[in-house]
Amino acid sequence: MSTVAILGSGTISSEAEDYQNAYQIATKLGQIGLTIMTGGYGGIMEAASKGGYDAGVNVIGVTTEKRQPLQPNVWLKQNIHYPTVDERLRHLVEQADGYVVMQGRTGTYFEVHEIITRLATGAMSAKPIVLWTDYWISTIQSLKNKKNFDNSVDAHIHIVNSVDEVIKATRSLAC
């Protein structure tokens, strides 16, 4: 079974639109048989974990001691705990078969940069990178403006604005 990492802000409330969108995305991805992996804490991570849980699929949280005293969310079926943020990041990037990235803060930008860098340098095989909404256009454009940006990476980046577009961009993982 393929695994999709759903990444994004750990601080948004359960009333926020992106929380609801992350829940819907994870639920639908779970319904097509994909395992859901998140950073394991609140916000987008909690919403996606709950969506995967409600869809009845394995929900993996990847947590770290550096986020203490935060506790993993209650929707995880499996918690993989690392002592360092670097080990946590490595697991999220390397063990996912694809990514859905919602809005976030510094950690989310760092995750996106790590994913694109690994793909561009050949350090990992091609995987779909689904970026939620036009929010990401300026970030991707900034990366493309760098002299050494590998344009072949562009074929794997999908900027989407609906749950159905997320499913379309990741459906190949369910085969």
C-alpha cells in the first residue's frame, strides 16, 4: 500500500477552512486505499490524521522529542518517534510515495524545499508533489528562477485548488 505524506501548519484551529480541507483530502485518499502519514501533531497534521482514521486506513505520525511538550494527536494508529528533527524530516520525505502540502510556516517550507531538492538532485525517485492552492505559486516560481533549477522537477509538481484535483494527482499511487 502506498503512503501519502500530508504536510502543513501545526497551529491552525479545527474551525479553519484548511483544517476541513485537509480532513476531506485525507478521507478521500484513505478511501482509495492510501496510507496517510503526517507529522503527528495538531493543525493540518491532526485533520489529515483524523481523515485517514475515519476512512479506516493506517495513519502514521512521525514525531520528535524536539516538539515536547506537544503530544501526538489521538488519531494516529502508528507513531514513529525520532530524537531529532532531521531524522523526522528524513522519514517524512523518504518514506512517502507522494506528498500533499497545505499552507504552513517555516517547517512546511523546509519540507517542500527538501522534497524538491532531493528530486532535483536525483537523491530520490520521482514522486507526485501536490501543493494545495495558488498559495505555493510564488514559492515554486522563486525556486525556478535559480540558475540550477532542474526543470524536469516541474513535471511532478501539481498546484491544485480542489479536493478532486488532489485525488486526480495522486490516484496513480493507489494502483
